[in-house]
Amino acid sequence: MRIESDMFDFTVRANLPWNFDAYARILIPGTVGDTPVAWSTIRKSLGLPPGDRLMQWEEFANGDLYNSVHVEGLGTVDPPFGGEITEPMLDAVLHAFNADRASLKFAAWDSYSLPQLGPKLFTIFDKDFYPTAPPEDYPAPVFVYASDRSWAAHANSDAGDVVVGGPETGIERLVSDGSVEAYRVTPNDRLDWREK
């Protein structure tokens, strides 16, 4: 089991503290008010070619993750707010792995104002993660995992995505589910913004 991550390693593998058979990347939608807007919808509205598993918000937001995007017919789409797992995302992950909320464990890094329920679990990108209680409402803290560690999901606060690792069959269900915008990724795929 790998429990430490280099803060300059932007690969899929570096987002999760354990190794898995397969990985997926859920894109956190932008929003117009309270309405989520999928990245693929934005790309199509802007006349851009379809995205791929490594697309970045910066590609259509003038190179800045924190820029809003004006889309004809939609208005101003605010950027995704990273670092949280929304209820629809968690529902999709639970469905993919045939899991229920009772079997979940939660963790957050030490700068979150959540009670720490034990010693440090692991470090990702120079942030120490501690076990925390299930949220009273959603979005959830940045890290959710099965109690048997068969799968895990990490909401990257700086990339607008949630990286999920788990068994092959669960990842395939997640990617084909359609309720979230998810792509299959490999452990060595880089998720940081790079000028093309």
C-alpha cells in the first residue's frame, strides 16, 4: 500500500493513497446559478471539438481554472468548485460499486474545519488526511472510501474533478452510467493544466 504522494506528481495514481485495478475521472460541472452545466455542453456550445479524459477547464476559460465562461444561450457558467463530492456524484459512485452509505468512510485534510476522529491516514499533495464523521449534508469532504478500501474517491481541490479508483467492473459502470460526466483514465495520466 502506498500512503505518501509527491506534491508535484499530478498523475491519477497520486490522487489516491492505494492502488486499484481501474480508475475514472468525474468532471465537476460548472454552474449557472444552482444549475449544473457539463463540460461537454460548454465545449459544444463554444464550437469546440469533444473533450477527452484529460480535458481541463482552463482549455475554454482562458487558461485559468477560476475563470467563468460566457456561453451563448446559457449565460455565464461559473467554474467547478473543487474539493467536494456532491450528492449526485456520490450516488453514481455508490451505484457503480453496489455500495451503501452505511459502508462509507470519510477523510479530509487538516485545514478543513471538521473534527478529526483519529490519527493521520495518509498524505496526498502535501496535505495530511484524517478520518472524519459522515457529513450531515452534502457536498461531502474531499475523500470518501469503502470501509474495506475496495474503492476510493478524491475530489481534487485544484483540478475540478473527482478521481475514483476501484475494481474494473465498478469503474466501467461509473463511466457508462450517464448521470455524471466520467471518463476512464490510467494511473499515469497527468491531470494538471498544460498549454497544448
